[in-house]
Amino acid sequence: MPRQSENERNQAIGMLAGGMSARVVARRFGCCRKTIDRLAARYQQVGAVHDRQRPGRPRVTTAKADRFITLTHLRQRQLAATVTARQYGVSGQTIRNRLRRNAQPIRARRPYTGQIMTQRHRAARLLWARLHLNWRRAEWNRVLFTDESRFTVSHTDGRVRVYRRKNERFADCCIVEKNRFGGGSVMVWGHGKPEDRFGCCTGQH
């Protein structure tokens, strides 16, 4: 049996108010008389014909569990949602939904990659930044910045994620420290005659 639209329900109530019987109204809309009777009774009770609010699918996690999920990912920023999901028997998407619905939403983001620094390094960098905070363009034009590149043996695949809140990008718990010059590098050069196919040597640093 097709579900009646709100407009059809209003029409049915109008027909009943005009003196038509429930049986005739039901035949007009292709439904049973009990449907019209229930519609009329609900209209007398609440004065409206729209659908009642439905409870929907019950939540699979309690409010206490939601708070614990949030606390867990704030303590372990690199913990995957799928790992937490297995503990509660839910999907990883459910865990991500719970984290996003906090007062301060927590979302998975790529971590800021910084060099390994001691407290002395951090203090020295902060001092340098403060000393040059008010420099103008003329002063910066006298400074030359350089950079270099090389091929390394090991590298990350760029898929690391951390769960963080807004304005937490540079928080210590959200930074993955990385030795910029670690892992070794390889230099390759070749020599030999055509009939020798090829020859090569490698130097590792």
C-alpha cells in the first residue's frame, strides 16, 4: 500500500471535516478505513498530520564509551580508528563519526614532520624567531637561503595520520619526529666496454 503524502493527509482531514465518511475517504485514496480512522484520531490529539519523530536505529556505543573513545585517541594520536573499532565490535567509520561529533571535532590529518630536536634546540629556534620578528624586507634582502636534495634509500609512504583537534598541528603529541639525514643514501656510477654489458659501483653514505 503506498504511503500517503502530507498533502493527501490534509485533504483526507478536510473531507472528513466536510462530512464524508471514513470509508468513502479511504476508497478515494486507495487505503483501508483503519488508516483514515487513525489519521483522524491523531489529528484530534496533536492537531497535525505530519509523521511522528522516529527513534531511528539504536546507537551501538553508549555516551560513556564515546567519551572513552575520545580520550583514547587523544592519548594515542597515531592509533588507527579500525583498531579501536575492533574493541567495540563496530566499524572504523563509526569510530570516526564519534570523534567528529565532539565539541571540538577530532579528525585524521597528516602529521607535521619536524626534525628531532632537544629542548636546547627548541629554545634556540624560539630565540632566533623573536630576534628577527620585526625585520623588514630590506633586512631580509641581505640574507641568502639555500637548500639541497639527495636520493635516500629509505622513505615513508606519506600515509601516516594523527587524530587532532583544531589548532593542534604543532602540538608535541601530533608531530612525527624524523631524522632528516638518517637511513643512508646511495650514489651509483657505471663503467665498462659494450661487450661487458655494464659495470657499476655504489657508494653509500
